Amino acid sequence: MSVFSEYKKNLMNAAHNERIRLALSRGIASYRSNVNNALEKFPHTVEMAEEVRAIKARSIIDMEKLTQQACEAIESNKGKAYIARTAADALNIIGDLVGTDKLIVKGKSMTSEEIGLREYLEEKGNEVYETDLGEFIIQKLNSNPMHILSPAIHIPKEDVAALFSKITGEELPPDDIGKMVETARKLLREKYFEADIGMSGANVVAADTGTLVLIENEGNINLATGAPPVHIALVGMEKLVPTLGDAFKVAEVTWRYANYTMPSYVSLISGPSKTGDIEKVTTYGAQGPKEFHVVFLDDGRTELAKDPILRQALYCLRCGGCLYECPVFAVTAGKFGDKYFTGVGAVWAAIISESIEKAASIAYTCLMCGRCKVRCPMQIDVPAMMVELKKHLIEGEGDTAAE
Amino acid sequence: MANKKLVPPGLTYLADNITGRDNILGATKKEGAKWAKDIAFSENNDTIFFAGCGYQYSSELDTLMSLIRTIDKSPISTEMTMRLAGLQRKLGFDAGSIYRKVMTRGGEADALPLISAVKVLEKIGIKPGYLGEEEPCCGGLLYYIGMHKEFTEHAKSAYTRLKSKGVKKIIGIVPSCTFTLRNLLPDAVGENDIEVKHFCEVVADNISSLKLRFPEKVKVTYHDPCQLARSLGLIDEPRRILGAIENVELVEPEWTKGEFATCCGGGGGFEAVFPELSNILAVNRAKELIETGAEIIITHCPGCIMQLESGLKEMKVDNIKVLDLAQVVAMAMEV
């Protein structure tokens, strides 16, 4: 079967799955009402988004320089910084840091999905716990995330109840979401303190201070990056912005368009834990991690940044708003995509996937209706990117991204 | 790396029709111009009415799409769509016209939006020319599917043909053709001396000169076509027109209207590649629209009309009509 036929078959299977459609219709309704509420309550966000778009546009052009600068800042904070040019490089660097037989607690990270980090570490004989509730459900179901922020968006509560009942051997009522959340808390709580290593991504990184900004609500990232003795972060180079001030703006716009007025937690992490409380002698490894490692991932990003139209994919804040506006995503969820979803996902597939056919299949699934662009705080012109990507794919003109 | 094999089969078929037969369906040009046989157009082509493939060949499109859908649901699916196209080319056999006869749908009803639009223009004092069989296809689909060399070539030829007919101003009605003529053609050709407006802009600008009253009191909803609302930015105009019609009450979905309107599932040649999925999306959009309690769905694009009709049919809803805005205005003029 050709790549396209197989892709289409999976897409149509999802489209005929009533469970996916049910879960998504609930998710979409709730997103629309929440995001409108968040934007009404904090109306300055819309203007701030324009400012952030300009910050991102500048930063993407300067990505290489900003990465070097961030590495220096992190090193001077007594952390360790690395630049991985390919997915394989990143896996090797992290694989060497981790070793085998370790217990790892992990925050949700699309970048780690991109390079298949969890599977890689598991193969090397480590035990890895996804601690984001959605991601935990996905891991236990042996499924793939279907939304960048809500990975289990396609799974209705009834199915979660059934899954948790199976794991705990205790019958969970299909309607009691509170009970499901409590079950996950019990299953994961001790792991944070037993873990050898905590892992995370980052929503945005300030190059001047080497600070990772992590946005979350569950508290799992706080624990996973705070409790274990070692913290390893994997961050795409497109997440870098020049200053801490820029990073705050990016973060606020991200969570607002991700439908939150204010998330419960925003962590700023710049180095390992330290104290100067005894005779002002700075000593590393206080209550938090003793070691702090940041791996910056290129994996085609610097190439993509050279294309004036396709580079918009790198502006993406991963707020996930576009996905709720996509009519195809509403019935197929993440099957419209590969590692990343919908139209933007096609551009990512072109740079990170081995298969050009895959990128083409995703690109031709985009309706080019443009509603995602209306929602997008960065006004990413997905229809224009699709036209450009298809042109690259079939004509191979001045090809950078699709090679 | 350059590889046309990456273009899904349904699209190469439509693209070949544009480059080979100068219309999206591979029909003969005579079929397209038939709707205008009883209309007296101006001999002067300063301002022309651009009818577009969508409306002119809508009965062909409709029957061809039901054929493609049937094939798509069968196990042989995609590859077969391609074979159908090859067969049609080789034998010179026109699937559209054959199936049109089978389904006994005349061209008359499908041409109503066009005939209505010309009547409305006449009422506001505009008597445009019409190029008939010589109207070029806008070629927009070639652009959208990534065949830019073919599009540029086609655009140059279309532009030259328009210029040679003395065209200075175009009033378009198909949203995507209008956007292509207004934005993509000048970019490809490097010249920009034909003014392009959409029908609803022209009507909205002249709305005060029309006295409009719909034959009976109706609740209507309006579906924004993607290209009209998000590419051409014409969101307010259709609503201003509807607001000026006595007896018409506009009821709209809470979220999915204007720039946030949901696509009917027929965008960018999507329906030719994913016909079954396209049908699911048509049903979803039709549902959003009928939940408003409207008795008539009004839209302003031949693709949307086809999609929404098939969505309603799939849901077995037969008491709700889908009408083009031009038709509604013409109906309201006659009272």
C-alpha cells in the first residue's frame, strides 16, 4: 500500500470513530467558551500577541545566535547546555546522560515526541513515567497523542474510567472525573521522589539569562523538574527569544490562547539548585536538582528558517488553538498529521519525517479554509504555507525545507 | 525530488481538465455557456460578468462528485478515481454529461444563481458583457495544488485573452475565481490593470437603490464561503444585503460565523481527494446551520451550495432549502 493510501485509511478510520468525534465536540465547545472568556478578561492579550509575533519573527532569524547565547548563560549558571543538530544527536546526548536502569518522570513535551525520546529510553532499559494526565492516559493506552496540549483529547471520560479501573483493579464510575484525577495522583505521587531523573521541555527560553519558562496547571512539571536530583530539558531551537522580558510576553500570550486566564504554575528554571546560606559560599545541589542539562534541538529548524513563507511554522507557540478550529481535526484528531498536526504539521513532517509522501499526504488534507489563521495569535498563514509546501514538494524549486 | 506523483489522483484529474480543456470538469465549453442563451448581454466588454466553472458546470460537478464518492467508498477507492480520469481522457467520454442525463437534472435550475445575478445587476443599472464560450478558466486550482509553473502559464494566457477582448473590469461571482482573478493572476502575470470586484460588493454598494421584499416571511441563516469571507474579506456585505430584504430574518450560529465560519468541506480540491471525508464535513456544517432554526440556508458559492445540499441529503433533511444569495435578492426584487 502506498504511503498516501495507508495514511488515508487511518484518517478515514478515525473519521468513522464516533468516540473521537464525541470527545472532540466536547473539547471544542469548552475551548471556544474558555478562550473567549480569557481574552475578554485580559483584552490586552490581542495587542500583546502582535508584539510577540514581531519578537518571534526576529528570533527565528537569529535562532543560531540566540542558541549560542543561551548555552553560555546556562553554563555560567552552572548548568550544562548542548546543541543537537539531528534527532539522533539528541537521543545520543540524552542517552549518555541517562544511562540505563533509571526511573524517569517526564513532563509532556511535543519535542520529545518528535524524536521518540520515551521509546528510546525505555529500549535502553529505563522506566519512564509520563506525568501529564493526558500523556499518562495515552502511555497506558499505548496510543499516540492527538493534540499538542491535550494529548488525550480524543478519549472520552468513559474510556478513561475503564482504563483506570483496569490498572487499579477497582471499578471507577464512568462519570466521576474527580475520581479519575485522584487515581492518577495516587499512581504517580511517589514516583517523583523515587525518580533518578526528571525531564521536561520548555514553552519559551530567554537567551540572555538562560531561563526556561514552563507553563502548566497540574503541578506535575513542578514536581518532575524539582524533586529528582537531575533535570534534563529538551528544547527546540525555535523556542528561544532574546530576553527574559520577551519570554514573559510569549508565555502570557501562549497560555491565554491555550484558553487559560492564568495557569496554576509558571516555572522559571535557569540552573541547578544552589544555596549561599552558609558563609555566603555558593554550593550547588540544595533542595532541587543538583544537575541541570539543556539540550537544544535543531533537527531541520535552521534550514526551515531560511524559507520566508514556511518559516512561519517556527512562530508557533503551541497553544493548540488552531486545532480546535480545524474542521478536519474535529473528526480525525491527530490522524490529520504525523508528529505535529494539521497544516502546520505538514510543514514539520517535511523537515523531520523521512517520508516526503507523508508530508504531501498531510498537506493535501488541509482544506486551506484559513480558520486556523484567524484564531492563531501569530497569524500563521497556513493556507499560504500549504501552497508553498506543495510547490516545493512537486516542483522542488529552491528547495530548503523539503529536502 | 520534484515529483508530480505526490499530487493525489483526484487533483491531477481536475488539473488536467484546466490545462487541457480550460475548465475544471473537462466538459465542453458549450455546456458552460448554455445558461446565458436567453440573456441579452452588452456587446461592450469594458465590464464583464465572470460566471466561472463552478456555477456554469455545477450539474456536471454534482454528478461527477456523486460518482467519485461512490467509488471512494468502494474498496478500490483512490486508485480508481485516477483510472476514471484516464478513461475519460482516452475515450473522450464525459462522465458528467452521462450521469447528468441519468439523474435527469436539467442545467436550468443550477444556472439560477447566474441568471439571478445578471438580473440584479441590470436592476442596479449595470449591463455587463459576457465572454461565453471564450471565458477563460481562472486556473486557481492549479495554484492551490502547488502546480505553479502550470498556473503561471495558464494565468498569462487567461490574462492575454481577457485583455484582447477589451476587458477593463470584471464582476465575479464564484468566490475563488474572483480571488484568483483579483490577487493571484496579477501576481503571476506581473500586471494589474483589470479591476476585479465581487458581485456582492457591487450589490452592497448599491443596496439603497433596490427595494427588496421576500415573497413570504422567512428565517434564514447565512453560510460564509471561506474564500469570500477569509480571502476576499466580504463578511459584512452579504449581511448588509440580507438586512435590506423585508420579510427576511437572519439567524446565525453562535461561534461559527463570519471569519470563524466552518468550511463546508469542499475547499481547495479537497472533495476530489477525500470525497467521503468531505461529505462528513458537509454534514457537520449543515448541522451547525440548521441548529439555528432557519428554514433557508443562504450562501454565495457553488461549491458550498453543492456541499451543503449533499450534507442535508445525507441527514435526510428535505424541508430546508439551500439558495444562493443572488437568487434570494432576485426573488426579493420581483415582489
